[in-house]
Amino acid sequence: MWGTPKNQTRLRFVQDSDEVLAALERTLADAPESERPGLRRALAVARAARLDEDTLRTRWLDARLASVAFTGDRDSVAAVRALRKAEPTLSLTEAVSLLRPPKPDA
């Protein structure tokens, strides 16, 4: 959380697909011709499987809320309570922020 005040957080959801893509690209560059079609296909599949941050966030929230059997309205105090039950290390501010729809970047 760099460059934000103490009471303001900006959680980021990351995936390691960049490393997977880089490894596939390196392998493809050094592969014999007989292996290249399969590696090209694997690289295409890996590129297509990359998810944006909003999708990662939604999936993470779905999993966390499901882990405590929460099925109610996400715009509720109960949702915040459920998320903090699923992830006890989250602060109240972080939980509320995660449950709000992301704002488009300006």
C-alpha cells in the first residue's frame, strides 16, 4: 500500500500468469520444431486464460463469502460481517472497500 494515507487502502489482486507466459515463451524459443505447435497452443490458451483485476476480485469475494455460507446482499452490514469472518485479518475499511464495486480509473 504505497502512497496512500494510513486510513485508506488499495488492495490489489494479482495472478502469476505473467511468469507462466514468460516461461512458455522461453520454452517455445528454445524448442525443437516438433514441439513448437503444442507450445504455441499452450501459449495461446494461457494468454486467453488471463483475468483482469475485477474478475479476480469477484472470484475471490465469491469464494470467501461462500466459505461462510453467505448468500445475502453484498451491499449490507451482514456482507461486511461475513467477509471479515471469512478473512479475519481484513480491517473494517478494507472489507467495505472490497464489497463496493470498483470505480473506473480516471
